[in-house]
Amino acid sequence: MERVVAPVMGEAVRATGGVPLRPLMRRAIHMGDELHSRNTAATILFTRELFPALLDLDGRMSKEVRMTLSFLKESDYFFLRLSMAAAKAMADAAHGVEGSSVVTAMTLSCTSFALRVSGLGEHEWFTGPLPTVEGKLFEGYTENDITWMGGESHITETVGLGGFTQAAAFALQAYQGGSPQAMVESNEQMYRITVGEHPYFRIPFFGYRGTPVGIDLYRVLETGITPVIDGGLAGRDGGQIGAGVLRPPIECFEAARVAFEARYGAQPIAARAGRPSAV
């Protein structure tokens, strides 16, 4: 990654003048990605954007270019690095809005889950226990082999991707279990805890309805529905041993509400639901 792939990809990206990610991500959703646990189409589309530049590099970096293309061919997850970075940029743009109760980050450590809220400061995180998980283990592994390694990929769900786009990625059922019906139902639930629908990321199965976006802590607490997160399961001896759906603990949202009402005052949920500041 450091000595071959990064230098080659860096030169290729600079040679193209940069690759706009959002249009590429939008198209990938239409091709079956949800851009967290499935990035196959996005990886192919991104590679295609760079292909002319990679060919130009081939004359002086022939071995490195071929190694990079071989890596991309075998790495369906490659684009996850980019979808995470893009999601982080989008979520950060929504942070720091006065009075907003929208969740702008979710993350996981080895021991706990945490989130932050737009209207509650830059460095204030609200923690709870580890999430619950319903997954599918690879052959030869049991639940005793699962370990929590931490991670930041849940940032994708905060901007309407991942578990919030499940109905666009039915192929995940073979990877993390479940059924198309269950994926549709989970996706529909997410509209109940969000403040809007994404104007660019749309789900074909729902008639190109925008993905649910903007997790509102009050709507989570009102409904009791926690966000759906697509994720991999790590093994205690290393590597990935399965995949599934994670649900954050309600304690994070309860802690955030206490802080929110300490700052802004207690208000009935129904009175807040239509306020522009909630968005």
C-alpha cells in the first residue's frame, strides 16, 4: 500500500485533475453497492476513471502499475477507503449547527460505541456499551471467535449510506445473512429516525427515493429504533470472520439527550419535529 499502490494511485489521480466522488457513488448505488459492506461497483467505476492515466504511467512504472491493477482486481473493498473519507467530509459539513439534534458521527472502540451530535460541540462524544450484532459467520467460526477491534466505517451510515441503503444492495444477503424482505424493512425503518431524504443518493427499489439521511437523536428515542449499520466481524486471531448488522446502544442517544436539554432546554418531541433547526 505504501510503496506501490499509494504512489501509483496518487500520480494517476493528480494526472486526471481529481475524481469527483459523489456522482460516482450515486451510480454505484444504482449498480448494487451501499458503500459500506459492498463497494464492488464503486471500485470498478473508480478504476475506470483512472485507467487512461494508469496507461500513461505504464511506460515508466510498468511493474508498479501492474501490481496496482492486480491489487484492485482482488480488492472489492478498495473504494471503502474513499467512501469513508467522502462521508466524513459530508458529515463534518453538517456539524456545528446551533440547535441541531442530528448525529454527525458514530464510531466504535474495543470496549464501547460513541456518537456526536451537530449542536453539541466539536469534541463532545456520548458513549455506551458495544452494539448488538446479528450476523453470518464464515465457515468454521463461532460467536466465541468474534472480537471488537474498533473502527470508523460507521461514518457512512451518518450520511445515508451503508445500512441506510440496504435496499439497493440485495447481494449482501449472501455475505451477511438476512433476506431481501428484511433488508427492505430495515431500510424503511430508517426513514422514521431521520430528518430528510438524500437528494443525490437514491434507491432504485424504492422508485429512486432518496436514502434516509440525518439521524435525529429525538426520533431515535421517540421510536426506540436505533440505526442499522452494515459491518464486518473481526476474529480474535485476526482477519475477518463474518459480517452482519450492528445496532448502536440506546444509551448513547439517552446521554446525548441529557446534554442537549442541558444546553437548549427540554422540549416535547412533537414540538421539535418540524423545526428547521432539527435539520
